[in-house]
Amino acid sequence: MAAAAGAMSDFNIREVTPADVPDLVAMSDVLGVFHGETTHANPASLMRALFAAPPWMWGLIAHSGPQPVGYAMMLPTA
């Protein structure tokens, strides 16, 4: 059933912070299992990629209430 026009969502989408890294690793692992793949995400590499100066990727994380439910990682390109 489609949501009614004007209905509010309980999703919160925001930029990733260092505190989100464990959730990103866990969601990446679940996504890998879904696709039958082994993931290689680890907290140290994500911290470097997302928060080094300058970062080489940035991300968004979605929550439904307190539960993380999705993420997106973007790479800058020319």
C-alpha cells in the first residue's frame, strides 16, 4: 500500500559521523551475505576513507527511529 500524500516518514537521513562506522561495517557485512560475497569493510579503513584530510569518499546513513536501516557512499569524480 502506498503512503498517503503528505504522510510523515520516521526516516532520518544525515551525513555519516565517526560514531556511525560500526553500523556501516555491520550493514556492509549483511549486504555482502545477501549477495553471497565476503566484505572487506573494516573500521580503520572506513575511518581513513571518510574522515582523513581530505576524505576520498563521503556517506549518508538512514535511521528508522534509533535503528540504522541503510547507507550510501559517494566518491567524488571529475
